[in-house]
Amino acid sequence: MAQGRPGAWALPPLLLLLWGPAACSASPADDGAGPGGRGARGRARGAAGSDQAGPRHDSSYGTFAGEFYDLRYLSEEGYPFPTAPPVDPFARIKVDDCGRTKGCFRYGKPGCDADTCDYFLSYRIIGADVEFELSADTDGWVAVGFSSDKKMGGDDVMACVHDDNGRVRIQHFYNVGQWAKEIQRNPARDEEGLYENNRVTCRFKRPVNVPRDETIVDLHLSWYYLFAWGPAIQGSITRHDMDSPPTSERVVSIYKYEDIFMPSAAYQTFSSPFCLLLIVALTFYLLMGTP
């Protein structure tokens, strides 16, 4: 038994003879490069390989990053692209196209537009749909009804309703007498709405042709248009502001674009037959003088 510190043990002479040259050729510190006993030479080769691979990796990454930046952020002149302007959530209604590329109805002051009329409606065909734009001077709702006559009752109605959360929703109603019943089947799509400056404005599309239904009409046929607007309570429509809301004078065809103006009550005073007759009588009296 070999003498030494407690717990030490001696290798058999034959094993010591075989293991000794390997032990002398590489110290434990040199062998830290990993299994295989490559020692300092293995580490040197690894370090050299690492030094050679490192620049290649950094160079390729830098080239990629530079090309990506040039492609993504620089214009052809080498200057950064400008920041894109914010997108307007609601495109303003244009009236210059009224009577040319879309039909329009204006109710209010002569010369008014979509932002100043008491009521405004436009329509135009886009593919298999009709796009409607509505606007009215109200904080509640604005609507258009499609009727076989000029009277309220049995009408298909599309309404834009301003709710308590500030949103404008497009809803479908059916007039039962003087009462509007909401219909869950809503043909509207691509809906947009805005409440601003005490005006409810909206835009939506609905198909020209629809399956036969009592509550939804085919717009390829001609109908009288009923125009209405009024207040809303907690997002629910209430009675319109006028006892007799305006209507189109004749049936409307979506294939015919006109720009029709209807003066509101405040501008109809001198257009009534009685007032015209009174003006003629007074003029005659002034011209003829008293006997």
C-alpha cells in the first residue's frame, strides 16, 4: 500500500506505465479545450478559426443590415422617407360631383352643402352596390326611407344613429304606420360615421338587388325618398323634428343623377301661392294708386 495522505491509492505499475506518456503530453489545464485531448494546439486552432470566422459573420451581418436600411428607410436620393400623414377616419362629402357622378338632395338654405344643409343625401352606383351619404343638422339620427308613396308606413328605412358613446351606427328600420321598427337583417356594409359640430354624417353601401323581402326593397326600382332626422335617447331614435318631413317630388331612379335643392320652411315664405298673390295685389295697388 503506498504511503501518503489518507485516502490516497496507488495505480498498478502496468496501468501507470501505459497512462504516463499521455499524462505527460497534456496537463489538465491544457486539456480544458474539451474531450479528445487536443490541448493547446486544439485551442490555438479553435481560436484562429474563431478569429477568422468572426469577421466574416460581422461583415455579412453588417452588409445585410445596411442593405435592409437602404431598402426600407431611404429613398432613391438617399434621404429618409417622410412620415406618412395621419389618415382621415372619414372622407368629407364632396358636392362638386352632384348631378354628374352622383345624385344629390339638399334641403335648407339656398347654396348649402353637405356641412351646412339642414339635410343632405347623395347616392351613386358602385358595382353591384349603391353608396349613400347622409348628413343632417342634429345630434341624434338622420335617415332615408324608400316608399311606394309619399306617406310614412310600410317603408324600408336606413338610419345613421349617434349613440351615447359618440359612435354613429347604421341601422335598418321598417315603418309600421308612424312607428319605426328596427330590423335585425341589415343590408348595409362598408359603414362609416361621424358626429361633429352638432351634425350626424354617415356613408354606407347596400346591394342594388336583394332577395324578395317585405322589409327590404330592390333599389333598381324607383321609389319616393323620405327624408327625416331627429333626436336620439341613449342611442335609440325618437320622433323626427318635423311634423311633415320633406320627400322627393317624384320617384327616384338610382340610375339618374340629379342635383335637387329643396328650400326649407324658412325660405319657402315667398314661394307659397297665397304670398305670391298678395305681392301681385299690393304691386297693382301701388302702381294704380288710390281712386
